Amino acid sequence: MAESSNAPAVFQPWRDPNETPYVSIERVTKKFGEFVAVYELSLEIYRKELFCLLGASGCGKSTLLRMLAGFEQPSSGRILIDGVDMAGIPPYERPVNMMFQSYALFPHMNVAQNVAFGLKQEKLPASAVRKRAGEMLELVKLGAFAKRKPHQLSGGQRQRVALARSLVKKPKLLLLDEPLAALDKKLREHTQFELMNIQEQVGVTFVVVTHDQQEAMTLSTRIGVMDEGELIQIGTPTDIYEFPQSRYVADFIGSVNIFAGKMIVDEPDHVVIHSEEAGMDIFVNHGVSAGPDADVWAAIRPEKMHISREDPAREQNCVRGIVDEVAYMGDFSTYLVKLESGKIVRITQPNLLRGNPDRILWDEQVYLHWDASSPVVVTK
């Protein structure tokens, strides 16, 4: 999509521009019989990066993670970790550890024993095992819980025990499969920041699989969006959210209003899209290079739209509708507005005033307008 050329360069403090990729996935395909789980996928991940694979259930992200771990072998293509081809190398010989969604803690062992298990399997001296396990427990702030059994811990504490056990052997690469899925919303949000802090302290490369868009946006240095076994866009959270390269990415990440239309003006510094759904021509103040009469879609995030009772008297990017639904969410309110074309549009507005007596209510006629820089134009 030509639109991507308008995305600003984003400073990436985790990466040396001359650095060699730490993980290289080269045209990897994985088939289960006739079913293709991953297709011709290529990806480069850098040292100390926290990379998120994001996608709906069944898109192939967990299969890709299992191939990195060595639990599955590619049908074709190859995977290199730190320059070494992983073909034929079993999981226990890879510089990799994996933290499963279920945490898989041993119920008959206490916290310290769970964390130390992998080190004991390597037959390290008991003093070294105690020292390193203790350091990991302090890192995840569970030093005082060393003698407790897993059933005596909260969900968040069990998650941190599993993380400590995964890190205690000092892997070069840590794979996390839906690591926070079992936690409630508030605890999950808190743990996201703890996970980021721990990753920064230990300096291990993390690859996280998740279907939670907000989690991926919070955690990652970069996101790879997957669909039907393919990576369809890779970028920083800002790139993915502000500059989606397809309708799928725009719609999958957060909420968005997508207006179908035809390009009627296509200039280097602006375009105009005629949209029956919007009931108007949409003006965008940057070029797209899709060509005249091309079928395109204008994607506008709900928070980038403004809603008012008064006509703003704008010549461009202003539509009228009736409020169909209102949802008060505390810090913001969501409005579903039915346009004269019949299309339902979502708008979010912050609740800046406590108990605002002048708030917009159901069945009111309203005007929606947005800045010419707000729409992202996609061609597929």
C-alpha cells in the first residue's frame, strides 16, 4: 500500500541499525496433512526485543511459536537462532525456553522447588541452584513466597513463578504463549508492566503470542499481525495502529470506522474519495497513489472523530446522523450514530466533566467531523 510511505520513521531504542537479526525465520511453511497452518512466513527478530505475534485463534501464531521451540518441525523453510540453523535440534538442546498458558507448575512442589527444577535436572551444585533460584524469585518479587505451594498463590503470583522458572536457566530466547490470558483484566494490565520491566532487566529476547490487541500494543517493541498462516503486517505499535496497510489490520487493531469509496481525486498532496456510505466526499490531506476510480477504503478511528449538536459549518469531512446508542464507560463515552446513508459509525469522546448535564443523549441529531489527516486510506 502506498500509504505506508507516509508513516514517520519511529525511533527504536532496542535496536542497533547495523545489528544482525537474532532470530531469522526464512520462508517457513507448516502443514498438517492438507491443512496449511503457516505459509511461506519470513520474519527477523532482534536481540533483546519484545516481539508480539498477534492474531485471531487459528491464525498460526502458536504453531510458529512451537516451531521456534522445537516441538514442531517446519514442512519447508528454516529457522536460525543466533546464527545457528535449528533443523534437527531437539527442544532440550535449543537456547530456548517456553512459558505455557497453563503455567504447568508442579502442584506437589513449593515455589522454590518449581523454579529450581530445571537447574536440578542439569545436576548443578545445590548451592548454585539455591542461589540462582533465589535471585529469580527476588526478580519476580516472590522471595517471601518460596515455601508456598502453587494452590496457595493468586493467579498473578503463579504466573510470576512460571516466568521465574522459564528464566532461571538463562535462555537466549523466551517464548510466551498467551502468558496473561488466565488473569482478570485489572491484574493483566498490572502484570503487563511487570513483564516489560523484567524483560528489560534480564535482557532476554521475548516472543509473545497473544490474541489481545491491547496487550500486544502495551508490551511489544514490534508486532507481527497474522491471518490464515501469513504475516500481513509488521511494525511498532504506533505503525500498526496509525498506519494499517489493509482493512483487516485496521479492523483487527482497536475500533475503526471504514468507509468504502472510489478515488475521484488523486494528487501527491491530497486525495478525495467519493463514499456512498459516508454520504459525502472524504478529503484526505496526503497522497495515496491508488489511481483515479480505484476502489479504496477510508479508515477513521473513533477517537479521531468529533461529535456535536451544532453544525460546525465545515465544507469537508462533516456528516449528520442520529444517536442510536450511548455507552458510558467511565473515562470515555461511546456513541453509535446512524448516518443518513444508514451506516452506523462509532465515536468515542473523553468524559472531561463530572456528571456533565449537557451530554449528548439518545435520538439526538448530531454532526460528526474529523481532520483531513485522520483517515488512513487502504487499497485492499
